[in-house]
Amino acid sequence: MISAFAALGLILEAYAKGKARPSSMTDLEWESLDALVQKEQHFNGWFTLESIQMAFIEISNWLQEDVLQEWLSSYPPTEKPQTVALILPGNLPLVGFHDLMCVLFSGHKALVKMSSEDARLMPALVQILISLAPQFEEQIAFADLKLSGYDAVIATGSNNSMLHFKQYFSGIPHLLRGHRTSVAVLDGAETQAELTLLGQDIFQYYGRGCRNVTLLLVSKSFDLNRFFEAMVPYAEIVNHKKYGNNYDYNKAIHLMNQVPILDNHFLLLKESQDLNSPLGMLHYYRYDNTQELKEFLIAKQDQIQCVVGRDFIPFGSAQCPKLNDYADGIDTMQFLGNFAKCLS
């Protein structure tokens, strides 16, 4: 199983970095993958070639034999395989791949319910996996309509959908994830290079992921002009139609309502403690001292996916989680092992 995933990793890396076709794929399979990726943005305007390549690289970093072996060494094999339903989000390309991988490596079967926003990439990768290791065909199924015949569920969605999920799945083992976002801490000691790297944490995937920074926690002395100067390399993002529309809309709304904002013509800054900022805008909040910062982070910890900063996750790495950087801090593999024990 590990070797098949490692081979998939080489395929994804080769495609994303423009390398030659790996020998594990035929010309026809390679061309089919390319055709799918090239037309994906016509189905979902957020899924540009660059975004899909970025997702491929992130996944390929996981799919290395030594990395997988080290990760799996902490988890005993499942004694009684079950069927786990996966209700996947669609805000980013292949955002549910980690959950699928956890189910397969735990020994369970996966019943996958795709989001309509990302309904084509995952089945394509599954077909590649099956071609590399035919036993996966018995382990993976996709549900087009209503889910049925499952023993546990992993679901990710909005906070509103969580209310429905909690009630609907109350009678079976479940792992439910609601909406989270990420923040950055700026104390004024950052170099311009570090601030520029922060732009990746803000703009990658157009700011639509739970690991994208949506709030800046800045010291009282921090000069916001330094931040804006560091963001200049990302100015072209406003030319993406959907991002640009969000930027223009939020700018117009705030100007009409006479809400004070800062603007560099592709990103808006608004002073607010609200963790969630609309696309095309960042919130910023000035803290007085480290104790106030600490108390803020503790109070909001259940709503924060990750914290970027000199004493936290390095700038530019928010979208590069390791295999054991589990969403919402909940160990997916542990959940999959524990519920199976309860049912055995």
C-alpha cells in the first residue's frame, strides 16, 4: 500500500513541476490527467492550474515512503475493518485527500461523498491508485446520492452544517469539523523577507482555506506600511476574476457604509478582532502586550486552525501541513482506530 501511494506521489510531483511522465503511467493515462486538470477551472473558477499544482505538491510531500512509514509507525493496524463515510468539503482542490488516506491506511473501507465544487479530481487520483494497486477497488466507493451502509463518518463543513451533522449522525461514531481560520502574529521584529512569505499564507488558494491567514495580530508599534510593501509581489492576484470581484464588492460596501479601511488596490485592511474576514480583505487587531496576545489566542483557540509567526508556524508554511498536523487538532488515525475497537 505504501509503495502505491509513493508512486502516486511521484506522479503528482512530476505533473506539478513539469517533469517527464513517470514510467508507472501510460501516455494515455498521463494525457487524461492533464486534460482533466486543464479543464477543471471551467467547472470551478477557483481551481486554477496553479492551485491544483500547489495541491499536488503538498500531497506529494506526504507520499514519500520514509515519511509514510514514520507516520504510520505510531498506529497499530485495525483488527476489524469497517466502512467509513467521508463527507468532503470543496473549498480547495483535493482538500479531503488526507481523510481518504487515513481511512485506507487504517485498513477501513471509504465511502466518499464529494462536494459538487470538487467532484472530479479525487476520483481521478483514486483511479490512478487502483491502476497501481488493484486491491483499492474494493476499499473505495463514491456515493452519488444518499449515504448508506456505513459504520462511522468523518464530515467537514460550515458551522451551520455541523448542527445538522451532529443531529443526523448522533447514533454512530463520528468526527465532525466545522469552520476554522488562521491568524498571524506580527511583533515588529520580522524581516521584510518574512513578511513577504506571510503573503503565501494569506493569498495561496485565494484565501479560501482554513489554514489561510484572515486576521493579523500586530503590536502597537508595528508599521502597517511595512506589511503593505511586503505584499507588492502578490498584486497580480486581483486579476483573477473571482478574487477581484470579491475585492471590488467588499471595497464598495465598506466605502458606502463609511467604514474605515486601508487599501493597496488588491487587498483591504480593516481594524477588527473578528477572526473571519471576507475574501479580498484582512482584519487586523493591535495588542498591547504579550499577555493580552496570549489571552486572545487562548480564548479563540477553538476557532483557530493555525498561528503563523516567529514563535509559531514559520511564515510561508501555513499551507504545508505535515501528515500529523490534523485538522482541528483531532487525530484522525486515532479516531479510526478507537471506533473500530469499540465495534469489535
